[in-house]
Amino acid sequence: MVTFVNLLTHYLLPMHENWINIKGFIHAYQAEIAQAVLNEHDIMAILVNKQDSAYTHIGLIELYVHRDNALRAAHILREW
């Protein structure tokens, strides 16, 4: 059974070590399209919204991928 504690300890906590921010977006739709493009290439991508809730022009939506996929993901997004 998946619980919040299992999810936190096995997925979210190790993120700082194994996941790399490869791109930042101002607009959510661009971030979601980039995530979908990477998912189509079998690269798991995670979006972290660090935008201010009142002023969306402050901060970015960051796109993270596992460090093993970082170069491939960056190459795919560059061509996209």
C-alpha cells in the first residue's frame, strides 16, 4: 500500500540528490508541454512550481529530471 510516508521517504526526499533542474518556465502551459514531450521519450519529468501565487511573473516553474537522463532530456528540449 502506498502511503504518504512511503512516498515521501522513497520518492521525494532523495530528489535533491538524484534530480536535476534542467529548465525553468514562466508559463505553466510551456512547462506542461515540455514535461509531456519528455514523457513521450520515456523520461520521467517533474514540475516544481516556485512562482509566487499572487504575482506569477515572480519565480519559475522548474522542470526536473533524474540525473541519468539530464543530457538526453536537455537535448530533446533543445530540438523541441
